[in-house]
Amino acid sequence: MALLELLSRLRLAPLHYHLRRSLSAAAPPPHEPPPPHHAPPSQPASNKHKLFVAGLSWSADERSLTDAFSSFGTVTEVRIMYDKNSGRSRGFGFVQFSNNYEAKCAKDAMDGKVMLGRALRISFALDKVRGGPVIVPRLPTAKQDD
DNA sequence: GTTGAGCGTT
């Protein structure tokens, strides 16, 4: 009877689909997947929201820094490193913005500019791990006598 | 009272 054939086809159909899908899955496309995590060697781990500002004048304070950078975006954090003993400025500090765009804009605009008679050196701040020292990327040493 | 490359605390 034709009814039996119909039933057989209906029952076998899912099996065929399953087999075909398994075979397809067993043969992935020649598409090359990118590496899981790739860190560009020329760009150390840095916080794109925070800027490292060096070349500050000795008399520069957080107030002047904020006043100078607030025109490029929302400044969420401003910190100047002072000497623990003398209490005077160490000549560098950190300025964090609301987002990376403002930070990059401020860096591109203020890097090399003169403030309070001194040229600013701005770059993205390195990732600071709480409880750990700051990993400073050192320039490639010409000699390695390890 | 000085000096001038740099990457930090809560």
C-alpha cells in the first residue's frame, strides 16, 4: 500500500537530515578563524580612558589640569603625583575621561602643547593592577646578558 | 628657593 511507503518516508526523513547535518558539521569551511586573543606588540596594555600626562610644571596642580582638559570632554579623574616627603609635584599625573574618544581627542590635542611654560607629554596610561606594581614597557635593550 | 625623564594611590 502507498500508505506504508508514505509512513516510511516520513520516518526516514529526519534521519537523512540528521546525517546530512552531521556530515556538514564534520567539514568546516576553509574559513580561517582569528586567534582568540591577540595583543599588538607596539601597543602595551593601557587604559584608553586614562591619560598619562608628563612634563607638568612644578607649580601645576589638579585644578589647572582639569581646567585644561575639561574642554575636550568629561574629566572623571584627575590625579597628580606628589612627592611623599617634600609634598611637591613629581611633574606628572593622570587624567581620566568619560570615554576613550574624549581621552584620545584630548591626547591628540594637548600632547606637545605648552602649559605653564612647559611642554606636555601625554600618552595613554598603563593598566594599573591594584596591589601590584606598574609594568613599564622598556625599550628593546641592545644587549641581553641573562 | 635648586632639577626635567618618567607611569599612581585610595
